[in-house]
Amino acid sequence: MKKIFKFALGIEYNGSNYHGWQKQKEFSNTIQQHIENAISIIANHNIEIFCAGRTDIGVHSIGQVIHFETVSIRKIKSWILGINSLLPKDIVVTWIVPVTKEFHARFSAISRKYYYIIYNSKYRSGILNKLVTQYQYNLDIKKMNKAAKYLIGENDLTSFRSVKCQSSSSYRRIIHLNIKKYNNYIIIDIKANSFVYHMVRTIVGCLLEIGSHSKKEIWLLELLKKKDRTKAATTVKPNGLFLVEIEYPKRFNIPYYSNLNFLLNL
């Protein structure tokens, strides 16, 4: 019987050109499908991958983590170079490490972290068009930060999840929610144990209402209590949403590296 090897990988991608992460029968152009195809060729047998968080259509990542099992023996460098040579230019493996059989990219994760990047200007960005969301009205980030504090901790987030969400529970624990501004760029930094469908994009929509003075800060608390998605703001576009970091117990020795590492220090 052949020995089975298990690996964890870091993945970066620009989600603009894909039908989301998850492979689907009716859509072949998904990020998962491209990666599975590439790894299967290098491994010389069919590979199934598992990810830490399934991102939606148009959502990007600088910190996705996946794992797969194989009976093939390759050098780490050979895995990375081989897989990347077969991937589209906007999907890349940044690292790969062997892991124990107990590790699971999704179920071993302690937390996930997302950034939502807003280009706060009257005029759109020609360079970062699909990587940011333009918002033309001035935003008051002090009000947004004060409102965000109402969401910290474990809460029923029914008001902030899509009606299409298939999760059995609407309770999630938000660890931090911070808003920072750098010239015309506003970064909404949210970390939670996990996320329900469209949670980040709905929260951002609500924060925009508060930052533009259309709603008061207390509105977020009222939405929590109402548990009614129809009372919250419109879900914002996926442009500007990045899966930034997945946290695991230290015993798994999962690294973190990204070509956009500087974003973690903002």
C-alpha cells in the first residue's frame, strides 16, 4: 500500500475573471477547478482540494489556504513551480508545506480575516478598477468605527447574511472590525471565527450608510436586535473584498506569506 502525503498550500488570486471559488457542474471557470486540474497533472492522479473559505464571484485572496492528499513524491520546489506553470496568471501558489493527517484547511482554522478596500473619490481608479470599490461621497470613518463596536463579540447575524445562506447557524464571533483611511483609500478590516454568506459585504453596506451620515451609529445595534435582513443595507459589490489571512493552531506550523504582505501592516 502506497504512503499518503498531505500538503497545505497558500493561494493568491484575482477573482475578477472567475465564477467564484467552488467548482460547479455548470461552470468550469472556477478557481478550485483550475487548481485541482493543475495539481492533478503534477501529481499524475486525480486530486481533490479543500479550502479554508469559499470566496464568491469577483472576490480576491492574498491568504487562501488549501490542502490535498497524494501518493506522489515531489520536491517542494517542484510542486510549486509545476503547479504555477499550469495555472492562469492571476492564480498562484505562494507556499506549500507538509502537514499531519489531522490538519484540515477549513475545520482546523481558528479565524478568517478579510479586507474590504474602498476608493473614496468622485472619480474611479483606472489602475485598480476591479480591485477596489469606488464610493464617491465623503465617509466619516470615526462614525463608522464607533458603530462597528456594536458588532464585536458573538452575535446572531441574521440581519447581515444572505437569504441564500445555507449555514445551519447565523451566530458568528467577530474578533475585530476596524476602519482605517490612507489618502483616498479606506480599508475595512474584519476578523471573525467564520463568516456567513455575504456577511462582510452586507456589513460594509451598512457602514457606508453610517459613514455618509444617512444612518446613525446605533443603527447597527438595532439591526442586530431585529434579526431581519430586509432592514439592513444593500450588499455591496465584490470588488475590493480580499480574503487576507487564515489563522491556525501553532502546532500545525502553517506559514503566512503574500506578495501583498504590506497590507497586513496597515
